[in-house]
Amino acid sequence: MEITWLKNFSELCRSQTRQNRIPHALLLVGPAGVGKRNAAAWMASQFLSGGNYDSLPEHPFSIPEHADMHWVTLLESEDKGKTKQKSQIGVDQIRALSAELALTSYSGKGKVVVIEPASAMNLNASNSLLKTLEEPSGNALLILVADSVARLPATIMSRCQRFNILPPTETEGLDWLNRLRPSGDWLPALRAAGMAPLAAVDGIERLDARDAISRDFAALASRRVTPLKVAAQWAKLEPEFVFGWLCKLVQASIHQATGSGAEQIGFRLDKSVLQRIDRRNLFCYLDKLNRLRNQPTGSYNVLVTLESLLIDWANGLADVEFDKV
């Protein structure tokens, strides 16, 4: 199914192709669930097939099967019999990629590399990629995909053409989701996903979990449960899911405190709870959460971190500090 809100991206690619101005490196940036990976796979397929870019990226996407296609992502490893995803893209992956790009294209049309998430590259990997970006081999197209550029070096970003992929309007998002699955209860899922339709698709099954943590948070705010008990429950969930929910809640609180439309985000605090919070520190608390989301999974103790965050909230953010994560 075509992703309609990526029409601007499709038109840009078509225009650059007609002008023979396709960049050798492109950085796709936007919130999770807006179709960046779909756009990357579509552009790779069009480039390798010599397409005219008249179509649109589709959902679900698949990595093009082509000898000149290289998709670099987080590797999996075995730990005590369990398969786990590594938290970083390493220098060896990028070096192998650079060596591959130096070889002749099988089809003669060039090679395509997609790196996602680009923000997962460690420092050595980023430095190694920088050499490739400075001196690309042959007719190569490199596509970097990132939910956030906070951990991308400025030297990498400056050598890529950046394209920001934004969520569609609520109306467009709902229309697309209802065509995808007419029976879905999409409005709460879309709002909980920050208006990112593909995140809503992934997240509709998580609504029960969101309802549960919403109840936990309400109980914490009314002091019917302790921060330690809530933290123990939330530590069983995926950290990105929990911290993402908290970020949206705090963003909604800021909008609510300033009267700028929290309903559009889908979260709302009881006024009595908001009155107990030091509003000046809401921004510090949000910064703290965003910094955590930008750290690799496994670089901090999830339970202890959640305990600290929830204790801060239970205390009305009176003691929250920006430089204290």
C-alpha cells in the first residue's frame, strides 16, 4: 500500500533524477514510524532499476534483493542461548562496506548502501564512514536513516543531503490507516504514536500496555502507589516504549500548562497534579528523558533509572536537574 504522505519525497527524487542531480549521500530524518526505512528501500530499488521515481514508497517494505544492494544495521549476537541485538554499528561493518563499494558494480548501474539506524554507529564507525563520504567510489548512493540526529557527528551530516520526513496530519493519517485496516480503532493508536501512522500500526497492539502504564502513572500522581513499585512494573517493558510514553506525557504537560493544545497529543494530566509540579523543571525533565532515549540500550540500569525518574515526578520535579541522568 502506497504511503501517501511521502509524495514530497518521491517528487524530490524524481526532480533530481531528471536534472541528473541525485546526491551520493542522503540523510533521512524523522520520528519513528513515518516511513523513513520504506523511503530508503524504495529509493534504493528505483536507483538500481533505473526507475523514474513516479511511484510512492509502500508499506510493508522489503529490502531489495540485488547484488549491488547493501543494508547495514545492528547485528545480532548470542548471549546465554538467547539472540540479542547489539546496540551499536561497529567499525568492522563500515570497513567491509567501504571495501565492497570499491568493487565494480555487478549491474553496471552503481551500488546502494542503506545504514540504519545511522545514529547507532560508534565513533570509529562514523570516522570510517566519513572517509567514504569524502571520496565515494564509482556511482554509489549512500542513504542514512535516523530517528534523531543528536548522536550523529556534524561532519557526517554536513556531507549528506538532509530530508526531513514528518508525520502527516491527523486526518491524512487516519484515512491511510482506515484504508489499511478498516476495522482498527486507530485514533487513540495514532495519537499515542505522535501522529506517525506506521508507529500506530506497530503500536495498536500495545494499547493495553499503554492503558496499564497510564493507570500506574495516575496512581503514582495521586500517591496511591510508590515510585519503586511502578518502576519495578515498567522495567519489564521495553525501555524505548516506556521512555517514549513518558516523553509524550511531559510534552503534553508542557502544552497543557501553557494552553497550547495538549489534546492533539492525546495525553492530559489532572489539573490538581499539574498544580503540584514545578513547571519550570518540566523542560529539564523532558531533556533528561530525551538524553536517555539517545543513549544505547544497555548503557544504563533501566530499573534504577526508572526509580529515579518516578521519584522525581512523585516529588513534583522539585529536585530534578538537567545534568543529572
